[in-house]
Amino acid sequence: MKKLMLGNEAVARGAYEAGVMVATAYPGTPSTEITENIAKYDDIYAEWSPNEKVALEVAIGASIAGARSICSMKHVGLNVAADPLFTVSYTGVNGGLVIMVADDPGMHSSQNEQDSRFYAMAANVPMLEPADSTECKELVKEAFRISEEFDCPVIVRLTTRIAHSRSIVELGEREDISLREYRKDPGKYVMMPAMARARHVEVEKRMKRLGDFSNQATLNRIEWGNRDIGIITSGIAYQYSREAFKDASFLKLGMVYPIPEDLIREFAAEVETLYVIEELALFLENQVKQLGIKVTGKDVLPVVGELSTGMLKEKLLGQGPEPGCSTEEKVPVRPPVMCPGCPHRGVFYVLKQMKLTVTGDIGCYTLGALPPLGSMDTCVCMGASIGMAHGMEKARGREFASKTVAVIGDSTFIHSGITGLIDIVYNNGTSTVIILDNSITGMTGHQHNPVSGYTIKGEPAKQVDLVKLAQAIGIERVRVVDPYDINEFEKVVKEEVSVDEPSLIISKRPCALLKGVKFEGPLRINKEKCKICRICMRIGCPALVDKGSHIEINETLCGGCGLCTRLCRFDAIEKAGDLNEKC
Amino acid sequence: MKNVNMIIVGVGGQGTLLTSKIIGNAALKESYHVKVSEVHGMSQRGGSVITYVKLGSSVDSPLVEKNEADIIIAFEKLEALRWIEYLKKGGSLVVNDQQINPMPVITGREKYPDNIIEKLRHMCGYEKVIAVDALKIAKELGNTRVVNLVLVGILARLMPFSKEIWLESIKESVPTKYYDVNKKAFEVGFGLM
Ligand code: SF4
Ligand code: SF4
């Protein structure tokens, strides 16, 4: 059967067909749908882990126990999982172990543009890179074979345009793979210095064998065309190059580490001009240059952002786009916004009113940094808000801490915030931390987490009790507040920043997009009562529109959360339908 | 088999992803080679979103370049204006005559351009711009979420697929209990042309 599948969905299918038994992940765009789709297969155990490090450790455990296992994450997640990665490279595997990492060139939904291919090189782990959904499925299956044959984890790297593009996939059957025997083997699995030294030698031997394999693997193929131009490329860059250079010769790499050195030499010798076309850093290019081969690549192409067919045509072939429709009109930008009814909105309104320094974190609430709320000072990585608030206090003193708060989501707090909070308590900090508990992982499309009370398969689970957790690590001041009640919220924040000890404020309200969340229905502005003072506009709700002569509520967007009514001093915002003209 | 390049633009959350899924599946049923490229994540929160659909006998890059789109489907008119450079000369624009203000307009810092539809017609040719108030039609059908199916109905007239294939694809892409209202919306759009 043929199906149109998202790259991520095809990866899930590949895992299923490869007989995977255990799949773990922490959600992160553009990787999330891999594990969401794996969870739909009853034959596979799947979990959202608290973070990528735990996710990889679980997958390693499953692999050593004899099961084929897969662990998925976005590029920055691999930084979190880097610790186990570098050592599982030494221990090797029992059942095959595949690590999926999805890079985000162009930063559609990320805080940096790192090139994860360097992890393969640094950790001595082979890396494959598919160029469409069919390859996503096939390369995942191949990755499991390589993992078991060479006794090592295998990384499969995607980029946004592969992960989030649909193309046609032919479905296959699930392989009948049984658990491998589990054998206690401290020399292989207990990485203390004496054992690890021996294993490192094995790792280097393995990489040599993998280098030979790369030269012969069908994963790397030459597509001969016109020999004036030869192009070495992989992944999405292959697709752009194919479209821009119809007649050129290609060395298309499915295995990007280790590279097939002999094959590259052979290819380079046959073509007149050699290009290396890759997104982001000079990963392939520098390796090819090290072979003493002359290439054109990043001397012409950018290391920043995505490539495109048009860009290749322009920069390498000197063909600019033909003029089509165009507009001189100034088109206002449309940045993302928090949804109407979002529980975070009230929080950031209060923080802005109080003119606090706000160390922020990763999630929908990072949008609190944009106008008109504009109340976030920093955002670095998962969990950083807490440690950074503490660092600011240690640098600038208690007085500064009384004007600073850290803001972090529930899922992000579980991921990497807990240790930061322990640091504050342990090292006599006085920071105030606000957990935005909206009972879900919002930005990535609503995944469950240890606070939400459900597993990835929707089964009920124990919920982390954030209040008890804070008390257990030594925080004596824990407050739970409803962020819709902005007056109460402001009062609580004032009290907590002024005390000489650490405090935790839990802002509790479910995400407005969750199924069970119901509002009263849209509101409207009573033009007779409205004095056009524009206070309501300060919360930045997309349903509230400044028409110049009057303020209006867009009834198709407004759910009726009522936040704006709490700001209006003239009682001018009322339920739509109360006025006759509405009916 | 003629290649057709398309982009679907709108505001995150408007249902552009379902639309591209329906088109993609219909193309597959008609034995086209097809690629669809979507945007997930942050911009789905009310930002400007674009989905690319390419079909033909063979497709390499999943992305449509500037001046390459045979068809643009715009769920919102400012978004039509934003992405109009993607339309090739002689291409068709299906635009939902709906205004959703972006934040700089909401806060009064910038102005929402006037007469967008007129300007688009001027740019691309009068008969090439098909404007429709799909939200109004959807409201009349009792479900504001079927805006996308009205637009798909119009698109169906511009595409070489049979109507049966469209309906099959819709049936497979929407929850069973909403099939009837989605089908109705499609029929209204189909009947407009
Ligand atoms: S706060 Fe009330 S009076 Fe002021 S602009 Fe908004 S609706 Fe009108
Ligand atoms: S009630 Fe007010 S704040 Fe809430 S969604 Fe409607 S307009 Fe926005």
C-alpha cells in the first residue's frame, strides 16, 4: 500500500517495520511527530520521557536488555542527551539502538541553528541522512541493521524540510525480531577507566570498519549525468540540487558519517568542477578538503539559514528569478501570538506592570517577550530561567533579586528546572520562580508530561505534585494562583519578591486549546460605555482590535476568557448577544 | 502529466494543514507524484504560515519558489498579499476575503492595507483572482471550521482531478461525524465557479 507520509511519520513506520519494541522521546519541533506516530502502534512501548537525557538512557537500557529501541529529539535535545551518547558509543548495543535527531535550519521553531552532524564525528557514531519520506523509512531500518552489525548506536539526522514534508511511501510488513539474549558483560557495559580504555580501542577499530562499509554501502550512490559538474550532497540539499542542476552528476550520500572516502575520490576524479552542497556548517566540505580535493561550497553558499533551489540557481548558475507578481505595498509582519484565552497572558501583563526583570524559558510563553507584553529579558535553553535568575542575584545582590522573577512552564520545569531550583535553595538564593502550569506541553502541539496525569498513549498516570516537590527540596513559600485573577496574581508576586527567601508561585490554569476548557462564549464592547482608554489593548489579545475610532472584539477569535473585562474600568466589555442588534 | 505547484498561506490555526492533506491525498489517488511541505511549531500560534504542494510526474524539492506557483490559496487576504511574489504570471489566486489583524495592526502601530483584493486583481489580472467570503459561507453552514473546504471546492475546479476523488480524499481526511458538513462546504465552493 502507498501512503502520503510526513517524514516523521515515515520514521515511525520504519521503526515499526524494523521490529522496534521501545521508543522514547521528549517532544520538540521538528521531531515531535515521530514518537506521536510510534505511539499509535500497539506493538511498541512508547513514552514521553521527562527530558532527552532520560529518554536516551531508557533506550540504552532497552537496547542492552535485547530490544531494538529508538530515541527521538530535536537538535538542542541532543545537547541534553550528549552525556549518555558519548559513552554508549563505547559500550555499544545489544538490540539495535537508533537515535533520531531533527535539526532546524532557518530556526522555524528553535533558539539556535546548530548542526548536529558534528555530534556523530565527536562521539564516533555513524550518521545517516534521508532525503525524503521513503528514505526516512528505509534508512531507519538500515540504521538498525548497522547498529547491530557494528555494535554501536546509529544517529539518523533529519532537518525540518524532511521531517515536515509529506511524500509517498510504500508500506511494508513488520519484521519478526525477537528479544536478543541478555548477558551480563561488565567489560562492555560498565564504563570505568580500565574497561573504557579497552572499549575506546574497539571504537576506533569500528570506525575504520564503518569507513570501509561507507564506501560500499548502497546508501551512498553515484548518479552519473553530465561530467562538467559533480555535486556531493545529502538530505534536503540533494533535492534542491537535483532541481537546480538537472543534468549534473551526483554523489548522493545517505551516510554522512563516516564519509565514503574512496567513493569521493573516484567521483571527484571524473568531474570537472566539484561542488559540495550542504545546509549549515562545512561538515562534508571540510572532510572532502582534507582528502586534498578542491571543491566549491561555502565560499559561495551561506552557512546561515536554509538553502533553496532558487538560491542555488542564483549563486552557482547565475540565474536570477524571473519577475512575477510583486507588490510595493507595506505588508505588516505577522509574528506568532499567544492564543486568545491563553492563561500566560495575565502573568506577563502583571510582570510588565511591575517592571520586573524576567528570566524566561522555552515554550509558548516565550511569546511573552514580544510586544505589547514585551516582558521577558532572557531565553537561552530549557530550564535556564531559574539558574539565570540565581546568577543575576549572585552578581547584583539581593536588591536586584527583589525585582527579578524566573518564568518557566510545567513541562520545561520537569525537563530541566528542578535542579536549578535546588541550586537556589542550597546556595542561599532568594529568587522567585513562577511555574506556568497549564497542564500540558503546549508549543509542540499538546503532549502529555509528568504533570498532566496521562501517558503518551492517553492512559492515566501519577501526577507530579509541584507543591510537595518544592517543599521537599526546602522551599517554604509555595503559592498557587489563578493567572486570570490578575489582581490577586500581582499581590502574590509583590509579596514573594519582597521576602528574603526563595519562593515558588504556581500559576495554574489549563491551556485554552485543551479539549475540556470551555468559556462562556465571545464578548463584545459596548460602544456607549467604552471611553477608548485602550487599557484592554495592553494585554495583546489577538481578538481585541484597535480600529482607531473604536475598539472591537473579533467574535470568531474571542472565546470569552474574561481577562480583558478585569482591566476595563468602565464595565464596557460584555457578553456578545446581550445587545439586540446582535440577534 | 503536467506539474502543478501550489502554496497555501494563512494564519496559524486556520486549518491550512488539513487542506494540504486533502489535496495531497487526492493527488496520490490520481497517481501523481506529490510532495507537501508544512510548518509546525511556533508559527502555528497565530503567525504567518505557508504550506507548499507540488505534484507531477516527478518532484524533487518539496518547496515552491518565488514566481513558480500555478495556484495560491490564501486563507486571509493580507497573507495573499504577503506571498503574492510566489505566483507565476498567469497563475490563479483563490483568496478568502477575510481580515485577521496581525499584532502590529492590533496595537495600532501599523495599518492593515486597504482594498487588498482590488490591488491583487490589478497585479495578477482580474479573472485570475477568485475572492470569496468563505467564513460567511461556513457560518451559514453552521460551522466556522469548514472555511478550508469551501476553498478546496473552488480549487477543485482549477485542478485536473475528478470530483469523486476529491470527496474520497475528504472522507479519509476529516473525522466521520464532520464529513457531511465538510462535504457541503466543498459543494458550495465547487458550485461557485
Ligand atoms: S479598557 Fe474598556 S474602556 Fe478602555 S478601551 Fe478597553 S473596553 Fe474601552
Ligand atoms: S475575553 Fe477578552 S481577553 Fe479573553 S479572548 Fe475574548 S477578547 Fe481576548
